[in-house]
Amino acid sequence: MSSINQQLYEYIISHSSDITEVWFKEKRKFSGPFYSNNHNPEIDHVLREQHALTIKTIAHTFLEESTLFNEKLLIWGESVAQSRIDYNAPIHDVLEALSKTRAVIWTYVERFINLQTESVTLKQILNWSSLFNSNFDQLIHHFTERYYVLSRNQLAAQQLLITELSTPVIPLVDGVAVLPIVGDIDAYRAKTFLEIVPQKCSEMEINKLFIDVSGVLIMDTRVANEMFKLIQILSLLGIETYISGISPEVAQTSIQLGHNWSDVPTYSTLKQALAKN
């Protein structure tokens, strides 16, 4: 590594706070509200810390030590991607901010070159430009990759929570529970019932389950078929099932499908079902 590369690295690091201040002034012009209209001191503190980390990470480019740069890149990517997910910052806004960071840092590289006109060759300048842009592209690629993975994980966790909330098997007393179903039941939700409800009932050692569908206004033929399958599965598990709140429309759909409800006790209300069992 040449001494001039070390000097450039130290110049960028020593001017890190100046670079950050320039970036903070520029961020007011960004199109995304997370950067331009943010007045939260906590977020500002995080942005300053992470911007300093960005500068330090990319400055290692000029030392031409790829191993060290890659180590810093992994730390930077995880930190920045996770915080942007936590603050729900759109990825296009983050990319705009990174683009401005790239431009500001290179401005300081140019200042260093002007100060070292007699020591810096054209070949060195071209090499710095190539390394800087290549590694910054790598920085952006790594960020988008981590952002994608973390956002997918977050969506999966949210979907799991939604699934849990949409299939609330509520225990009443030992071995007895209620499954209130509210809202529209599409094919996905009906399939979820088949996967989740029997498992929950087994884990909770339920032997009587009251399914209340009074909050269900629309149930197409496919969904009605899935619900009937659920009752059959519960029966095979030795769980007695009681249905309450079936609307005339749902009842008509089930009959059209040829479902035999004679073995399933049905009641007009959940209160009536609980009172008689």
C-alpha cells in the first residue's frame, strides 16, 4: 500500500464530521420524508452514527485491503438495513441518501487531490475512482440484499401474528374452547383454519370446540367445503364440534354442496350452544 493511499484514508476519516454535516444539510432537499422532514432527535442521532460508519467503511477502499473492507461492510449492512426496517424507511429513499453520500465523499477525495497535486498521478486518481465506485456499488448491493431479507422476515412474522389472531381458539374451562370467526373467509384463511385449529386444539387438549360463525356474512362454495373438512378433521381427533350462528346464506351454500350436518349440533347463537352443552 502506498503512503499516498494511507494519507487519503486518513484525510477522509479526519473530515468525517465535515462530510456528515454537508450530508445533513443536503438531506433537507431529499424527496423522502424520512430524511427531509424528520425532526426526531433520536433518529438524527442514529443517522449521524450510521453516516460516520458509512464513511469509515467506504474509506477502507483506499487502503486496498479487501478483507478489512468486507468485514466493515457486513457490520455496516446489518446495522443500516435493520434500522431502516425498524423506522419503516422506503428503500428508494435510502438509495437516494446513499447516492448523496457517495457524491459528498468523492467531493472530499477531489479536495485531497487538489491539495496533493504534485504527489498524485493520473493513474492513482483513476484507480481511486474505480475502487471507490466499485466498492460503493457493493455497499448498495449488500444493503438492498439485507433489506430484502429482513423485510421478508418481518412480513413473515407479521403474517404469523395475523394468522394467530384470525384463528383464536379461546379456552373456557378445561377441555372446552370457543373459536369465534369474524369477517370474510377467503380460500387462504380457510386453509389456515385447517392447518392451525386442529394443532391448537391438540396442544390445548381441547375435547369440545364451539365454532361461532355469526360474524361471517359471506362464504363461497370452496370456503364452505374447507370448513366442513375442518369439522371432519376435528371429529377424527376426538373433538366434539358445535356450530352456532350459521346464516341462511351459509346454510344454503352448504346444502348445495351436499354437506351432511346431521351429525354436527348447530345452534342459532353461541349463548344457546354453551347453555345446552
